[in-house]
Amino acid sequence: MTALEKLNNTKQITMKNLELRLGKQAGDNKRHVLICEGTGCLSADAAKIEGIFADEVKKNNLADSVEIVRTGCFGYCQVGPIVIIYPEGSFYSRVKLEDIPKIVQEHLLGGAPVKDLLLPEAVNADGSITPFNDVPFYKIQKRVALRLCGLVNPENITEYIAFDGYQALNKVLGMKREDVIKEIKDSGLRGRGGGGFSTGMKWEFCFKTENAQKYVVCNADEGDPGAFMDRSILEGDPHSIIEAMAIAGYAIGANKGFVYVRAEYPIAVNRLQLAIDQAKDFGLLGEKIFDTDFAFDLEIRLGAGAFVCGEETALLNSIEGKRGMPNPRPPFPAVKGLWGKPTIINNVETFANIPQIILNGAAWLNAMGTEKSNGTKVFALGGKVENAGLIEVPMGTTIRDIVYEIGGGIPNGKEFKAVQIGGPSGGCLTKDQLDAPIDYDSLLELGAMMGSGGLVVMDEDNCMVDIARFFLEFTVDESCGKCPPCRVGTKRMLETLIRITEGKGEMEDLERLEVLANNIKASSLCGLGQTAPNPVLSTLRYFRDEYIAHVKDKKCPAGACTELLEFFIEDSCKGCTLCKKACPVDAIIGERKELHVIDQEKCVKCGACIPKCPFKSIVKK
Amino acid sequence: MAKKEVVTPERMKKLDACLAANKNRQGGLMPVLNESQKIFGCIPVEVQKIISKELNIPMAEIYGVITFYHQFSIEPKGDYIISVCMGTACYVKDAQKLVDEVTAEIGIGPSETTPDYKFTLMATRCVGACGLAPVVIVNNREKGDDVYGRLTVKGGEMKDIISKY
């Protein structure tokens, strides 16, 4: 049997079993119980849920008809832990351990989904059930990179194979290397890690550099706060990355690959290692892949908590065992990379697109998205939205659609204020830009950037000066210290911002910030420094009033900057003296059963009194 | 302050095995340091000396690498590491108040350890569970992680969490 026959055999056999997850009734009363075991749901007891389901299934002698499947992230993290039961596609949300016996009795034994445990949006007025991918959260989404996340068991290679897994690798091995690169180039795929450089061009540079030893590196050092798409792909569909890296290896002529993952992602690391081992056992990694002369091997290398290692040259230094500091470019890694050899570095999400481009053709990706930004983009939607989670939409989708259609708007009746895109390299956009399409170029024009795709929504209670300070604190801490503009410049900017949030700012500070920011952008060595001022510049551009309020009126309009607030005790005080006891500086005056007062001279605004008050009488103004 | 026992014969054995596996590996220092941090809970100078000798890398370089990465530490940490996620999604949902509450409760600031080595407080980087924001993780090397998500930040929550340990 040839390797391809073996693959196709496995595909056929496995697909028969998986068809019911595609909405095809399999008959025989067979059911699949899919349990989300991404980091989010695992943090909310998903592993225990799996255990109880397994026990119940055994107890009720259902082992022959029910399969329990551990999957990656479904994306709708807000309503986790999530369990989906096929063939109905019943969407059980916020599953509690004590609900499981009922689900097993009524749904798995009785055949009727337990409607009051389903996601409320999934139950229609007439009592019918909306399958999970048709609920509003998923309606305008288009899943390409997340295609199999939440559909297959990432710990079982045969399920990936059933959904065309490793077919693309087989296909490219019959193509000329130049044609593989041309296909990727024609698809217009741009780096999903932030920069947006053409993936095909990167491959071409490396292909054209002659060297007997080349490397493929996958950048999974996802450091942007509020972004977790790379982790979710590794957790939910690790084989797509392995296949894509092998394809890249063939295209540029490399036989060795490294995946550089954050050590903070233990589940992703374990699943990826398991996937690599399974691929080796199946003959899809190693020597003579698909009976050709192509050999490819893959190794995981762990980071150790340094944001700058997401920068490609810093990442390579880290793999080599050095301090993760960037090098000046050129030479680009495609020419001189890991251990001096030509190397391509692509982000996880970028790789996740590759097998499907090969199978469906360049034109398929071209048809999605906008003219210059093709395909889809995964965003980690979080902060002050009803539905936080991981989403994937065609490029060009508006911020409004994401925040309101998918995100469900702002909770607690609060007002939308801003959305922060792209983490510490990105910027804040306001409600005036809600209708702006999200693609690489329009975001840059607006002063933000795609970054890795963190999308954090803020409401009226968030102070934009404070947010700028928050990001600067992050970059100051993460600056590697190699080049002075970043090392010294960001520190000076942070000091200025702290002064402003403490009410000690001057109007000249705003101009100083802008001048300094532009100098840092122009003269820093790597992407970290070049983009670090963006959060400050974008908030200065769109929320200048708020800066002025801090400087001139010494007020924080959002009520977030503690130094600019004063604490007061309202008339509802019953004089219980609890706050008085909690105050570390004896600033609270008042006898038992009498209204207490805070001495503003003494008060250090530590806030220790607020949680102590049983009557919620202490307010900040 | 009582000194915490870090280097034990049993742990040294694990280090030896790790060094043997990585000795001839290209770029072996990072895997060795990652493993050492796991084995000892920190990378004390005497362990650095052994690594230096076995991998033939100068002490100065090893010290440089250890101090560069956040995950490596030279001093031992507490038995329970309280990590308050300070990713953007948690920060906009008032995670700073959770840090302050821990400080008020057990008297240590971020990156500090209580004198009895019971707790270390970390204001940590995004843990990527943004759907559960704000998130606090309490980690013990033997017992693993306890994750507390969707905290309300109304006060008193951290006290309840700390009292469990």
C-alpha cells in the first residue's frame, strides 16, 4: 500500500464516523458529545465535565452509541464551558457538573435536547432548536484558520485526515517548488502576525537564497495581551500547522522546522507534541514522506516569557539559546537566519491558511476579503462586550459588525467608548470609526494596526490616558534594552503619562509626548519600539479632550485615575465604624452610629475603606 | 528570613538527566533553563555553575539569559503563586484592584514573596482566558493550577481565595 492509499483509507473510514457532525443523520441513534477543552473552558472545569459524561455514558450502557470527543476552542468563550451534541448540533452553554446526568438521561437516552440548558439564543420561540453554528455569534463569521477548531479531536490525527488533512502536502510534493510559491503569492496571503508582509514573497526570497541547510520556523510566541488565537489554533487544530510547515519546507528546500511557543501555553505545547508524534508514526513527518525523497522533521522550542521574542530576529536568537534581542535587518532571516542559515518565519494563523490555499487554489482566498487584504482574520474579542471570544471574519468587516453583531454590544447599558486593536503596537479607535473596514491598510491609516488581532472593547468607565499608560508600562517592561530610543524613550513617555494621570501634567507635556513618540517610531531597531508609541499617539489623536481634562482641570472624566478622585461618605452611612478601622492613615472621622467624614488632607486614596462598607456609602468622585 | 530548601539530591538527579539529554543539542541552553526552573522552582547560582560546566557556556552568559526572561528566577518563589492576569481584557475589567486587594491582605506587592515562602504575588501577562476576565490563577508546583474567573471585583474575593490555602 502506498502512503497515499493509506491516507485515503484512513480518511474514508474515519469520515463515515464523523459525518453526523456535519448535520448528516447517521441513524442508529449515534451521538457525538463534543466538549470544548481549550484553555478558557478547561479553566472552567471542562476536564471534570468530560469525566462525568464518561461515567454517565458507562453507567447507562451507552458506550456503543455515544462518543465523547475532546475538542479545541469553539470561540464563544463567554458562554463556556461549552458542550455540543451532534447530529442535532445542540449548544449547551455554561454547563454545570450537576446538569450532566439530566443531559445524558433526556438527550442521549431519550433523544430530546434539554432545552432549558441550551444557549438561550439557540432555542426559538416555536420550540425548535438552532444548531450551534447558526446562532447570532457565528452568523457573519467565516472560519478558515479556525475551520476545524471545535469540530475535531486535536489529539487524534485520523479526524484531521478525515477532513482532507495532509492532502495538501501530498499535492505539493507532486508540484514544482516554484509553482507552490507562486500559488501562495497569487493568493495574496499576508502575514497574520501583525506586519502583513506577503507570505509568498517571504518564501520566494528564502527559496532563491542558495544553501544546503534551511529552516522553517513557526512563530507561536503570542505575547500581545488580549490575543489568544495562535494558542487556540495549536490547541484545536495542531496538524494544520504541521502540514503547513512541511509544505513550506518543501517549497523553500528545508528539512527541519522549529515551533517557538510561549511556555505559558502548556496545553498547546502538549497537544502539538502529541500531534508531531502521531504525524511521525503515520509517516507524514520524517524521511521519505509520501514515498518521495522529501524529508522533514519538526521540533518544539519553548520561550520563557519575553514579549520581544515575537520579533523574528529576537525569536531566532532565543532558539539559539541567547538573550532574545533583535538584530538589525538586513540581512533578513530569509537570507541569514537561524544559525546563519536561510530561514522563513511565519505566524501560526498564517500557516493555518496554507493547506487550504493549496487545496482550494489561490483564487479561493482572493475571493474573500478586500482588494489588498485577502482572506479572513481571527480576532480575540474581549473587554466590555456581551460576547467575548475568538472570532474569524472576512477582511473588511466593520468594527460595528464585530462589536454589535458578533459581540452583542456593551453590557450593563453602558456607552461604547473605544476599541483597542492590535495590543501594545496598536491603537484606540472611537465610535466615529465604527464603520471603518478592518484590513491592514485602513487600520494603519487610522493610526492603529492589525497586530496579532487583539480587540478589546472599552466603555465610558475606562480612562484613555490610563489605557495609554497601561500599554506603555507593558512596553517599558518588555523593551529588551538594546537600542536607546526604545529603552530610554518609552521610559520617558511613561513618566510623562504617570505625571498626567496624577494630575501633575502640563499642557507642554502633550506636545513633548508627540515629539518623543515620533522620534521613537523613526529610530527604534525593531517592531517593538517602532510601534510602542501607537497607543499614546492614537489616544492623543482621538481623545485629546481627556488628556486636557487631566492636565488643566485635574479631573479624570471616566473616574479611573485614583489620584484625581476624592473619596466621600454619603448620607446612607450608619456609623458602623468598619471603614474607620480599615483606614491605614486614620483619615476617617466619626463616632459610632454617627455619619462619618473623610479628611481629604489625610486620605491617601488607597480604597481600603470601600469594600468594608456594608451600606455602599463610600463613593469616588 | 528562613531559607527555603531548593537543591536536593533528588532534584539534582533530574538536572543531570536533563543535561545529558541536551548537552549536544543545538541551542540547548533554553531547554535546560526551562527544565531547571521547573525542577527547582528557580535557578540558583550553584545550579548555574553546573549548567555552565556541562554545556561549556560562561556563567556570565547564563546569568544574562536568566535575567532576560520573565519566567526564570534566581530566588525561590512561594509555594503558592498568585497570578493576577493583567492582560488588556482583564485590566479594563479592574484587575488592578485585585492586585491591590492581595497586597492589602498579605502585605506583598507584585513579584514579592511572603517571608514564610507561602505566597508569591505576580501581576502576570495575558493568560489568554479573556472570556473569563478578570482571571486569577493560583499555582502550586505539585497541585497544579486553580483558576478563578469572572470575578466581580466587588471586594473581598481575593480574601476568600487566599483563605483557601
